[in-house]
Amino acid sequence: MAMRDLPSLRALMMLRALGEHGRMVDAAASLGVTESAVSHQLRQLEDRLRVRLVDRGAGPLTLTDEGLRYLARIGPALSEIEAATAALQPGDGRKTVRLTLPPSFAATWLIPRLPRFEAAHPEIGLDLVLTTQPLDLARERIELAIRYGRGPWPGLVSRHLLDDRATPVAAPGRLPEPPPPLGPAPLPAGLRLLVNRAIPAEWEEWARARGVAPPALDEALWFDTQEQVVQVAEAGHGLALGRTPYIDARLAEGRLVAPYGAAGPTGAAYYLCHAEGVAPVAAALRLADWLLSEAQT
């Protein structure tokens, strides 16, 4: 194939961003462009390759089987181009560490703490890769990851960072006093359960941990992220299973209430991970120590 027949690097980067983030809005944000720019580039890429790479059916955008196979082949090459380009740039003495983590966790827990890290370690820069998708750390040249779940994960060394804690939350005044028991019985008229698709069994797990019958989800509303669920609850449209740290500020400011008591452990947690068999560089070790220290405060 002649060089003139290769697709644009910009389009390939946008395909990778969509594959990593799983949502057009997050892919666009990671690249600093609009959603329409990503959509336009991907359609041009599909036209050039004469292959459908993106499934634009109902629900969130996903890559087709052809798109996933293509991304698996080009992903390492894109990472090599990035690394080679960075190596050519004049150095300023700073070491950059790549850290991947969920966008909502970054916004509510990490980013408010970053000024303390920058003050303590001005010699270390951070490259945040925000995605809910589990990335291949070795292939993508990512030193550290914050993963949510029950662990461990194959190919990763993981250390406990924070317990996941949850409690039902709603807008003030949306539930009667005392609140109705959560179980198979329907909720009061006009109030619906809100569910995070990323954790579809969250209400069942919450109920099981407390020895009560799981609430019925027949009339539940489903959303893609914890942030969406909490926002809808804050707007007064339902009862969400709110998780710390996402709900902490809202509870403190009175924008949400926890009618069923303080948040309790769910059994899941956030873990700090790195690729097995890959020794983290000194800057990554300093970042890891700082993250673990912050998690204790």
C-alpha cells in the first residue's frame, strides 16, 4: 500500500479514543475536540476503508468486530509514535507518568487533590487517561491504573486503595418520613429506582449486604455512569445508590439526603495497579506512594 493510501493519523487517534472511552462525549473530551468532529472523522475513515467500524445502533456507540480487530492492530503502533515523538521533545527535567482511571473518580477524588501532589512533586507531570474501559497497560505504555471492582486482575499487580461504600440517596423531600422499606413492594408514586448499567446488580448487592430482600427494578431507570445516576437523583427524579466519593460533597451541601443511613461497604473497592513483570519507574513509585497516602486521609 502506498503512503498516500493510508488513513489520516487524526482519524486513527479518534478511533482509538472511542475504543478506550466507550462514549463519544468522553472520546471527544480526551482529545480536546467536539463530538461532531470525532463523528465526522470516523465516518471519513469508514468511507476510506470501506468498512463499518462503529456500531451506531440503539444505545451507546461501540466498535464493530472489524473495528475492534483493526484497533488491536494499530493501537501499539500509535503508542510507539507517541513515545517516539515525546522522546524527541526538549526535556525540562520533568518526568511524566501515565495514569488511567475512571472519569468520574478522577473528577471527584483525584483532581481536587492534584494541587497537593504538584506542590510536593513539581518534577513529575501526569498524563491522565480517563476511561471506564480496562486498558492493556503494557501495550499502551501506561505506568499506573486505578481499577474498580473486586480484583485481582490477570496480568496486573494490584494494591487496595479505597473501599467502595454506598447508600441510597435522593433529593431532599422526595421520600416520606420515615422512608418506606426497600424491597419487592413498589416505591411511592412518582419515585423510581435509578441504576448504573456499569454495575447492574448494585441494588441486589446492597440489599444482600444488609440482609433484606432486593428491591424490584421493574420500573427502574438505567444510566451509563455513576455521575449520571447521581445527577438524576439530585434533580428529584428517583432514588439512586450513591457511592462515595461521588456523593460526599452533595450530601454535605444538602443537595442530596441519605434516608437509609450512612454509606456502607459493598465488597468492591478501588485498586492501584501496574502491569505484572514491569517494574514502575521512580516517578511512578512516588505517585503510587502519594495516592496510597491520600487514600488514608
